[in-house]
Amino acid sequence: MKRRILFASAMAMMMAVPVVAKSPSTNGGGLSAETLVKIRSAYEPTAANKAIHNAIAGSDINVLATNADNKNNLDTHFSHRVPSKGITDQKQSGRCWLFTGLNVLRAQMMNAHDLPKLELSQSYNFFWDQLEKANLFLQGIIDTASLPEDDRKVDWLFANALNDGGQYTGVADIIMKYGVVPIEVMGETASSMNTSRMRQLLSWRLREDGLTLRRMAAEGVGKKQLENRKVEMLGEVYRMLALNLGEPPTEFTWTRRDKEGNAVDTRTYTPQEFYQTYAGNDLKGDYVMFMNDPTREYGRLYEIEFDRHMHDGYNWTYVNLPADELKKMAIASIKGNEAMYMSGDVGKFYDRERGVLDPDNYDYGSLFGTTFGMDKADRIRTHSSGSTHAMTLVAVDLDGDGTPKKWLLENSYGNKANEGHLIMTDKWFDEYLFRLVVNRKYITPEAEKILKQQPVLLPPWDPMFAPEE
């Protein structure tokens, strides 16, 4: 009986307390009935608008916005082209950065050694990339263990525990440390060609491990013990990777063949020996990374913190220059028969059917009766544009004055339009190309001077961090 009385009293007290609803905003920013009338007046149900609505309701917007005049007279000639053979396919994965880096290297190795055919194993380098990124995350958790959980860097680490995207620093660091192997030695698997589930499970595992390390640190466990525990965690990551991708070889036997398919030489190599035998160039010291980012001062050296693939690797460090300066070095490299790593916002104005990147491909403004007037800097500031996909720059078409008209990109989407290549207009280069990696022997004296500057350090959440996929 006593418990019933207490319960009834508590209920009565709760009912006696008035429930205060949150007041609506009184700053005049809401959508009143009068305001809605004004907004609705912007659309008139005319015959033309009805026709446009009917078309959009049943069709792809890009089909309707296609600039028909721009499809005429597409010229596929290029005045200068780096020799390249074969097209790769990254399938349903975010490994464009790795495919691009290996494609640049492959072209170099084939041309230098007159190899009729060569494809390098993406799975081999991807295995080590994922393990190194796992270590980068876990060590980052240890190094920031004294910071509160809601610190922006700690939050950023957990949000970016692992991904399969990346950029050139990963190409350079991973290859220089682990070498390369032909694709026959370590081929693709279902998980390498469609990485989403493997990436999700590894991220779950790592985030849980990250919480464990932070809790151990909060209990007073020393850094040495934390790092010993990290090694145990990485053993589990290694096992998961081996189950998904296969275990990477420590040595292999490979036969070099001539154009007729006859065996020329059979040797046993380690992956590092194979790289030194057929390539050997310093992917870190011999190459310079450039950016065209009009939101920041040109002629400066920038570094993005934590924008790397390995804990003991190096951050994305780049020279920021106007697009015309990047073009000069790109032309010099192509004339020197050296392909380049590039990346840009490939989802913008991409005609997949023809394999053409051109801002004039689609006229969205005319279709919707509006304008889209942001320039490149405004698109970056508002997160409307950024570097999303890497490809190999292999050709340029110059007019009689040496001015570029268009460029050719070797893609990693399989053998589709233009035999797996994309034609990039010079206008698209200006608006949507962001990153370019050039052999140091082709860079300008001005760029060489900028490399001597102390880099401006940018935070890891900088818009230019986003990995290429």
C-alpha cells in the first residue's frame, strides 16, 4: 500500500509541473504564409514549364542538359603523346590514386625495357597501404591520448580511421618501402575489386581498438605498453587483410618475354629488387607535387597535417601555382615522354558516353532558367568542388603557337570510350584540375625556389585533404 501511495504522489507532482514547449524563432526568419505566397509565385504553370517538368520527371538531367552543339566536331588528334599500352580497371574501389601511380610507373618501365606487356599488382601495394593506414590511425590515437574525446583532431581521427582512397604520397611511400610485383604474382580478389565491406569491417575493428587504447591511457598505461598493444591489434588487421586479399609475397619468380612472347630471362626477385631492376627512380625526391588552389596564395609551399599513408611517411606537401604554370610543366613532361599523376573533380561535366571532360558539355542554366556562376575559388570555399579522382596525364594537343587546346588522360575505369581514355579540354583543366605531380627535371626555376620555403602547415580537415577515389 505504501508503494502505491508514493507512486501516486510522484505522478501527481509530475502532472503538476507545467510542460514548457520550445518557442518558435522570433527573429523573422521563418516561412510565413505571406512569404510562401511570394516564393510560390516564382513558378508559373505555363506550357513550357509543364513540358520541362514532364521531361525531367522521366529523364536523366544530364541527357536533357546536354549541349548538342558542343558534341559536334570532336577532334581526337593529339600533337604530343607519351607511349602507353593497356587499360586497367579499379572496379568498385577507391584505388584510383594507386592505379594512377602504378600506370605512370608501368609506362616508364615498359618504355625503358621494351616490354610488350606489363601490369603491376594493385592488390600487393593495396595490402600494405591498408596495414600502414591502420598503424597511422592507431599511433595517432596513442599520440593524442591526452586530448579530450571531443577534441577536433581526436574526432577527425575516428571519423577517418581507414579509407581506400589516397593520393601521390601513398604511391611514393608504399612503393619505395615495399616495391612492386607483376599482377600475375598477386592478382585481384572480390574484396580488392569491391572494397566497401572489407573497409567497413576494418574500420569497425580499428575504431574499437582506438577506444581501447584511449581507455588504457586514461587508466595510466604507459606509451610503451600502448604501442605493444597496438602491435597485437595490427596482427589482427594483417590477418583480416590476408583473408581478403591474400598474403603478399616476399619473393617470386618472373619471366621476361619479348614481343613474340618468347622467354628472355627468368629470375627470382624480392618486390624491392623487382622495382630497382625495372624502375629504380626515387618517387619521393625526383617528383614535385603541385596544386591549383585559388583560395590560397600562389607561389607558396603548403603541407597538410596527417595527409599521408604511413606514420613514418611524409605529408602531402605541394607548391600552389596558377593553372598556366602547371600547364607549362605538363607540356614539358609530355614532350619528354613522361606521363604524370593528376587529379581533379572528375564528376563535373563528364560525358561518360564520349569520354569527354568539358564545362560546355551541359547547360544546366538554360534547362532550369537560372545561373550557376561560382568560380573555382568559390566552389572550393563552399565545398562544391574538390579533387575526387586521379588519372594519368599522357598527351596534349598544341596549336601552332604552342597553346594547349586539349589533353588526354589514361583512366582506370576499363576499356570504355576512347579506348579507356578521357579527353579533357583546356577549359576543364582551368576549372576542375587540382593536383599534378611532375618529375623535378621539368619544373620551372621559380617552382624550384618555392620548394625551399618553410611550408605553411594546414589542418587535416582542410578541404584539399579529401582522398582521391
